[in-house]
Amino acid sequence: MLITWLVVAMQILTLYQSIRVSRFSLRTIKNLPTNRPHKAAMICPCKGIDTTFETNISSMLCQGHPDYQIIFVIEDKADPAYEALQRIIASNKDKTTANNVEIVIAGHAVNNSQKVHNLLAAVKHTAEDREIFAFVDSDGCLPEHFLHSLGSQLWRMDRNIVATGYRWFVPEDDKLSSHTLSAVNAFFAGSLGDHHWNSAWGGAMAISKENFYKLKVDHIWQGTLSDDYAMTWAVRNNSEGNIYYMPHCLLPSFEKTSWSNLISFARRQFIITRRCLLGLWLLALTAFSQYIITMWGGLAFAVYLWATGSPLAVKAMILPAATYIGSTLKAMLRQYTTAKMLNKWSDRLKKSAFIDIWCQPVLAVFTWSIIISTTFSKTIVWRHKKYTIVSIDKTIIEQQD
């Protein structure tokens, strides 16, 4: 019974933390930042044409920010994104609020991922007077206030070294696989909040130019595959600062996927985590293992006691019941919070929300299986390139396009 009450206590504590995160998010989004917008450089690496590519790129060109440049960076002109970017930039010429828009050709990566190689090339093209570097991905749709909101937190407190947002997958079709992608991602998106263990996410992160060079991020990125995990590592190991989560910058990412693509995507994320931030991978493994043991193991034990006529069967049900109720309430809370934050797409998220709320025992097994499958894996295929991740600062390109 001691284990049962420990699990109940843990569920109460994590539910309390979820309530704090929800209140923080809902409170924060009520008001936009009012401090002076700083001179910003927004950098967006592109490869290929993402779902809703034109909508996403247009949202970057039309930020409500008085002084920013935007740099789109690609590997070479053969990339279909090159012509698409030229067309989208031209069609938004009279709408854009950016004072400078540029497409940079980065060339082929040698000892890091193509994305990180592109980012380093783009940083070199930023204007000398820029105060903030903001990094975004081409698969995210930015709200008009995104750039100001993200950058505003870097001067709010001296300890805010990096400001980050995150993605929330909005299914572009009605396939179960697409809704499952959104539901699985929801667990990790819901873990960000007003605490000190946030990780940066490369699709929406900002750092002051001063801190970028003070932390030697340009050197740390040499050899790495993951821009955001390397940034997280730099903040945690070379400063006493925080990574601040900005709820205004929770971005809708419009995707449709098959089961094979979902599994491939999930494995890639956990392989990168396993090799670049082992502690985070172990935390995820521990959390899902604990859930499966208490939920499915507790249920199996209770059924066994019932089948053998034991009077302890009812008491044994407390363990899986507490686990299920706790995870369901936390899922309800994050889905309610997200529906408020992304209310424009709330109808399209209803099925994903249903899966997240009521199917946690199945989602946990699915996610745990993915995590376990990456224990000894080092190789990933990302945007048609094959990489072997030796460590956070050493990447081998196994295959070019």
C-alpha cells in the first residue's frame, strides 16, 4: 500500500504543477508585451516544401515588429524552396513589415547537420546593429506578435538567456495517425512552463546577440546535429541563466502523416535526444516506464487478485485508477489551455484532444516503445540526409542527397 500512496501523492503533485503551468499560460496570453521592440534578425532554414509552406513564410514576412530583418537560408538553388521563397517574397512585397529580406545559399554541410550549417551561414549575414537573433522553422505559422513576444523576455529578467516557444500539431487531414501525432506531441508541449527545466526548441527560440557570442554558441554548433539541444546545453553548462517559455509563441504546425512517417519522426526525435541530452531521454524513459508499470502492471495485478478471489482486489485497483485519473485530468487541462491559446483551430483539434485525454494508457505504451527502440540507435535520416550522431558535438554525415 505504501507504493500506492506514493503514486497517488505523485499524481497530485504533478497535477498541481500542471495547474500552475496552465494558469501561467492563460494569464500570460491575456496581455501582449509593451516594452520597446529590439532590433531583431529572424533566421529561417528551409529545405523542401513543407505543408502550408506559403502560409508559414507569409506569416514571417508580416510580423508586427518595427525593425527586423529576415534571412531565409537554403543549401543550394536546386532546392524547390528557392523558387517558392522568391515567389512568396515577391507576392508579399507590399505587405511585409521587414526592413530587409534575404535568401542565403549556405552550401553543403561538412561536419554538422545541414540545418545547423545553414543557421551558421545565416548568422554571418545578419546586420551589425541587430540586438536579437530569432530562429524559426519553415513548418510553423507565426502569429503577428510572435517576434516581439519572443524577444521581449530577454530583457525582462537578466536570467532569461534564451526565450522559447513550441509547436502544437494541427492535423491537416482526418487520419488517425495525424491525430495521434498531435496527441503524442501534446504531452511534451504541455511540460513547458514557468519553471527552470525548460529546453529550447529550434522552431521558436531567441537569444540576444551578446549572449549568443558570450556563450560561444557559434562554436558549440560546430559538429552538432541539434541546434536547440546544443543551445540548451550551452545555457545549462555555461551560464546561470534560464530558458524562458513564452506561451504567446506556441505555434500551430499543420501536418498530415502516415503511421510509418509518424514512427520515423518519433524515433528521430528520441534518437537525437538520446545522443544529445541523455538526461532528458532518461527522464522521458523513467516517466513512461513508471506510468506503464502502475497503470498496466497495477491493473493486471488487480485482475489476478480478483480472479483468485482475494479480498485485496478492490484496494489493488486504487493504483491503476489513480494513475489513469491523474493522467486524464492533466490531459484535460493541457487541452483546455491549448484550445484557449489556439482557439482558431480548436475544432480541428477535437479528435486529437479526445485521444490525448482518454487514450493515455495506449499512447503511453506507443511512446514508451519508441523510446526503448532508440536505446542503441545513433543513425537518423533527416530531410533526405543520413547522419550518425556520435555525441552532442560530433556528427558524421553518412550520405549526401
